[in-house]
Amino acid sequence: MMLNEAAMTSQAPTTSPSQQSNGSKLAMLAGIVLAVGLFFYFDLGRVLSLDALKNNRDHLLAFTEANYATAVGLFILTYIVVTGLSLPGAVILTLAGGFLFGSLLGTLFVNLGATTGATLAFLTARYLLRDWVEQKLGKWLGPVQQGFTNNAFSYLMTLRLIPLFPFFVVNLVSGLTRMNVGTYVVATALGIIPGSFVYAYAGRQLGTINSLKEIASPNVIGAFVLLGLLALIPTVYKKFRGAR
């Protein structure tokens, strides 16, 4: 009887580590797709709109004043979820952060939430997609990988400072490279400070804002572009020295 049980045990199918890894990746991907699908199905984006923020500003301010620590925690958590899932609404959250907590503290809380959420998106893209992308597009991705390996900090700082590149796209594309996680976190945390402060400061004048275009004026965008170009100076200098 014991021999039969041993034989049955030895013949039982086993799951390889690669199969377990693929299963966990599929489960994670399904969870992300479900969460994003529910967000759009229930039209939760209407909550993260300028009109909704202006219409509920008195209630939000009263709740924050009565439950400050809870409000801070909920704000950062919401920012992490929105950024981590690449959902729309980060700009509205930044305005809300400035309105509720002030320009400086609002920028700090936005930075914590945005950096954490961006890092989760980065790791998700790396864990779920990088192997597949390298297999399919390896010969085209090679030069990009090399550039990010040699000058990752300057490249990412430029992408963060210039608002012409969507935040969520930079998160996902960076995850497909071999960039060091620590470099990604530091460059993201520093690179988003100027933009976060501009929108948090604008949030203090929430009642006078009728459109997000009023904040992102040509002068403001030009200043961001200039900052982004300045971040590339070390990379250009390194290439110039190499050429010499």
C-alpha cells in the first residue's frame, strides 16, 4: 500500500518554476486589466475632473481640516493607485494637493505618491513585458538600452522635466530598459518637482482656474523644456569628450 502511494506521488505532475512565474504574471496582468476596466466602466474619471474638484472643494477642505492625517494618507494612496495603474487624473490630484495642503506640502505629498506609483508601474512593465519585448524587438531596443545604461539619470531627468512626454508612457518605457531601479526612483523624484510645484501652486487659486490650459502656458512649458535640456548637458559633455 505504501509502495503504491509512493508510486502515485512520484507520477504526480509537477509545476516548473517557469510555469509558476508565467501563472503569476498572468494573474497580475488580469488583476491590472480588471482594475482599469472597472475604473472606466463605472466612469470614475468624472471624480478626477476639474469641475468635480471645484464643485466639492468646500467639502474636501472641511474634511481635511477635521481629519488631516487621514486626508494626507488617502491623498497619497489615491495618487499611488492612479499613477501605478496609469489612469488619468494625476494633474487634477496635484491641483487638489496644492489646494488642500498648500504649495510646499502639496508638492511633497504629490512627490511621494507619484514616485511610488511610477515605480510600481515601472516594475510592473519590467516584470510583465520586458522579456517579451526584448524577444520581439531586441535588435531595435538595443541602442535604447545602451543609451539608458550609459546616461540613464540624465535621460530620465530630461523626460521628467519636459511635459511633452506623457508621464505614464515614460514609466512603462523605462521599465522595458535595463535601468537601475535606484536611478529611476531618484531621477523621477527630482525630475517631477518643478511640474508638481507649478500645479500645486496653481491649486491655491483653484477658484480662478477654468481650464488646465491656463496653467500650462507657453512660458511655463518653455521653462520646463529649458530645464530638460540643461539635464542633458552631462550627457552631451561626455559624448564630446569621447569624440575628442
